[in-house]
Amino acid sequence: MLENNVNNNPYKMQFQAMSPQLAGQQQVPMQAVNPELLKPNVQDSYVANRAKASEDNNPFAVLGVGAAVWYALAQAMDKFNPKCAGDYETSALGKIGGFGDKISTDTYVGRKFETFCNWFKKKFTNLSGKSKIAYTLQNHATRPEWSFAKVPGAGVHGFLASDTEQVFEEFLKPIVNRQRKFSKPYNAYQKLEQYGVSQKYIDDFIKNLAGKTFEEKSLALQMEELKLLGVSNSQAQSIYSSKGMSGLADLAKELKIKKLGFDSLEHYNSLKGKFLDHPDEVMKALEKADKNKIKFSIWRGKSKAGRNLKGRIVDPSEYLNKYKAVLGKGNKTALGRFLPKLSAWFLEGTTNRFAGGKLAVAMQAFIFADMFISTWKAPKGEKGKTLAERFVNDFTYFLAMTAGIIGMHKIGGFKYAGLDKAGVENYRKLLKEFNQNVKDGKLNTKEAYKKASKALNEALGTKNIKNPITKLLQKIGKFINIGNERKLSYRSTSKYNLNFLRKLANGNIIGVPMRIVIPMFIISPFLAKWATKCCHAIFGKPTKSVLDEDKEPEATPSQTAQLPPQLQQPMQAGQNPQTQINTTSTTTSSYNNSQQPMQYSQSNLLNKYRNGSGAFSTTAQNTQSMPAQNNSKPAEPVRTYIPSPVGVQLTNKEDTAPVDDVLRRADLAEQQALQTLKMN
């Protein structure tokens, strides 16, 4: 009966259910715990966080609010951007910079700030004359070669240079697109507004072409553009007679080039694709542009809604003033130069419209939509906190991307720690010549290639570095810059060569991924996290914070109900978690070693009751009576259960009075037998 009671013990039955190996059954996964709760969360990138932030929002609500924000941002910047045109001093950006100049010259605090900025600049310049580290940080940085890093790495200047070149290219395109055959004819006619004509002028011109063929419309449109560019009708007819429509298009492009302020088509082509590297020449061209007679019309059609969502018209002076603001060339004082730059960064980071078209606004609009919806859903009293936190977090990611790329290439500049400015330019010139010689086949032997490569390495000036710390930084700079500004690999002329493998090994397999991971997944999240924490210190932390989105979700009551009872109970105050785990492991190990239910002999029961205990329990005496175990322990099976922190406790709640009476009589009989034996 006792053995039957032990086997029917509820704790033993629970262990058998949780560990089929112990019960001799086939192993099956445990069903009591939700495996999703045990899964580690590794998606901590910006994109994953933004997706998590929006996953609870209604997609239709996000779409609707996003479209509204898109339209609002586009229209707001359509009002602001024209105010940046005209003379710099009277433009919006010039007024912001002028305000900074006035504070720096007319107020005590402003003069002190200007003095401090000049002192700091002078001190750092003096330090760079004594320290190669300071000199390198001030004067050297590697140049990203991939456009993905080039544009954001230059910040607002990069976005502005890219947009300026795009606008110029749109302006220089032929007004008659022979391939599309006026798939959107009104857009082509609308290009005439670039030359200062009114909308009524364009509408009347279109009416006069009613009923004409495509060829007749094309010729009339091209002739009208040349007329607005200053070409007489007779001259245009003469060119058309000799060279056709292509001759008219070429003449129009040459005239447009001069309207943009470039000397010739060759001058423009020498800068094409390199606006970011030559800002001074771009600004000179914009200074000479015919600002009063031309504008840039981009994607402007007949539909007013279409114009508002994607079309724009831009004055060349607007881009010139933006260049002055972004590069700090429009004002005299430090504060005067800083405020227009700050305005440019803020507007680009919040609208994508300071230096770009309206399609880019759509991406920013949906981020704002998520921010507004999250703010609306926030509890009462936390709406301001939520709005401030989301805004700071998103804006910091925009800044952090540029900061990460700039910082990474500043560290990469330690590759040139042994050189001055002239030495770096000389090295880059030699590198260009080396690579061209490889392409031309002039280094087609290993000896010639190694000799030229050695000379190029010596031009890096590594021998000029004596300080061990600077040497270490130089090696770090070379590693970060791997695959960028690199020497071309050796090209064998043998029929059976390994040129493919050499090119592969010398490519950007390591460099590009590394230079993507560092700013996007290391620097940006780090800066955004601490900027958000600073926001919390000022405005307070909302209950649902963006910093909590990459944490494991807490178990819901329904999920908690699925867990075993012992895991649902909270840990007692003062209890050490490790102690609880060790206790669980020890209990489970003891149970596994037995591999069978505990058996109790009659002699142990007699000894138990002779000691005067009235309740059955597991003691050392009981343990000694268990069957002997093999000392060589087999390998423990893989467990798929969660052991209980409470050891197996066997209880006996049955009435033991009859058993006690029988045992007492047995004791008396035994004593009488012993006395009889002694007497004999």
C-alpha cells in the first residue's frame, strides 16, 4: 500500500509528465512553455525599431496621416524655398546669418562667444603643429568612393550638391523627347516656363497647336524654346535644314550651358558627376548664371495636385544662397556662419526638402505619421513626452549617419599620419598614376609591379612616424580604409592566370560591409540612444519609450497561465536566484540518479517507528536502504522540461493507528523472544 501511495504521488506524476525519459517513454517537446518567450531578440537596428514602433498602428491610419504630412511638408517648403532666392543678405538664410553676426558684434555675450571660438581655433591649430594626431584630425580624412557613403558623408552639402547636379541635368535635357513621343505632352510644354513666360502664354501656345501632327508639334516646341533663348527664326530654320531636329537640340543645349554660367559644354562635362568635390567652381557658375531670365522646372504637369505633390520650380540664386549657407561663406562671425548651417541641417533632417525633391519628403512623412499617431495614442499627461522623444530619436538618426561616416573617414585619415597636406596630394597623384599604369599594362610583370608598389608604399611616409601610438593609429586607419583608395591588383598576361581571384581579394568584400555596419549599426544607434536619454532627462520618459522597443515583451496573463505552477510564483524577498537554480539542479540530479521510485524495506519502517516518529519521511536511513547504484554514471539525457525548484516530498495522510498497534505488538514479541533466549 505504501509503494502504491508513492507511485500515485502527484509530484512524481508531474515529473513523469515533464520528463518522458524518466518514465521510459518516447521523448516529446514540452508543451507547457511558449518557446517565443525564450527566443533572444537580436533585431536592434534602426529599421527594426521603426517597424516595431509602427506594428501596433493601423496601416490605413499611417497611410492617411502620412499622405497628409507629405502634402503639408511639400507645401510648407514650397513657401520657404523661394524666400532663399535673390540676394543673400535679403534672403531667409542671409537674414538668419545676419542675426548671428549682429549678436556677435553688438552684444557682450556674443563678443565673448566669438572670442572663445577664435581662441579655440588658434589653440587647436598650434597643437596640430606639435602633434601628428591633432594635425591628422584637422587636415586628413580618407575620401569615400561609393556614392552611398559620399553623399550622406558630406551632410547637407552632399545632398545639396547631388540635387544641384540633378536639377542642372533636367534643365539640359532636350525639350522634345523623341523616344517618349510626348507621352506626357503638357509636361514638355510646361518647360517653357523656365524662360520666364506666363502660364497664359503656355496655354495659348498649346491651343495654337491643336490638330497638328506630332512632328509639327515637336518642331514648333523646339523652335519656341530657341526663340526664348535668343535665336532668330531664320537662324533656327537654317540649322534645321542642314542638321534637322538633332542640330536644334544641340544648339539649345549649348545656349542652356551658358545660361547656367559655365564657359562651354566641355567645362560642364569636366565637372559632371563631381559637383561635391568642386563646390567653388559650382558656386562660380551659379554666380554667373542668368538668374533673372531662367528657372528650373522639374516634373510640373497640368494637374495642380500633381504639381503640389512632386513638381517644383527653382531659381538658380536659391541654390547659390544655400551653398553659401551650408559652406559658411555668406557671413563673417562664427555664430553668423553657424545659424544658417544649423537651419539647413534642421530643415533637411525634418523635411528632406531643403536640398531635394518632393518624392524624398514621402519617406520623412511616414516617419512623422508614426510619431503623430504614437503621440495621439499616448496616455494623458505623456503626449508631450512622446512627441519630444520620437522627434529627437528620429532626427538624431539623420545626424548620426553623417557623423558616423565623417568620424569613420577621419579615423581612416590616420593612414596619412606620416604626411602633410602636400604629401597626401602627392600620394594620391602617384596612386592614380600607378592604377593607370596597371590598366595600360605597363606593370605586366611581377617584378615591375612589386617595384612600383613598394615606391608607392614609401610615399605614405610610414618611416616618418616615431610615436608608437601614432603608428598604431596609422595601422587602424589603413584597416578601416581597406578597399577604399586602393591600389589595383596585379594583372598577369598569362593565358591561365589568377586575375579574377586577385581582383576579388583586393576588392571591397571586407571594406564596404565594414563601412556600412560601423555608422548604421554601431554609431547611429549609440548616438540616438543617448540623445533620447537626454530628452528623457529634460521632458521625462514616456511609459512606452522607443528605447524599450528592442526589449523582450513581458509575459501576458494568458502566457503566464501556460507555465508550470512553480514558475508562476514570484521569488521570495532576499532569495538568491543562483541558489534557487542550484537547488533545482541538485533535486533533479538526485532524482535522475535513482532512475526508479524509492523503495522502503520493513526493517527501515521498524527503525523509523522505534525512534518515535509518527510520520513517514525521506531520511538518510531511507536512502541507505535504496538499491545500490552503479558508480559509473551514464551521460545525462538532454532535458526538455523545466525542473521544479521544490524537491519531491512524500506525504502519508492515511490513518496509521492500526499499523502502529501491529508494530508495537511486534516489538513486544521480539523483546519476549530475546529474554527467552537469554534465559536459555
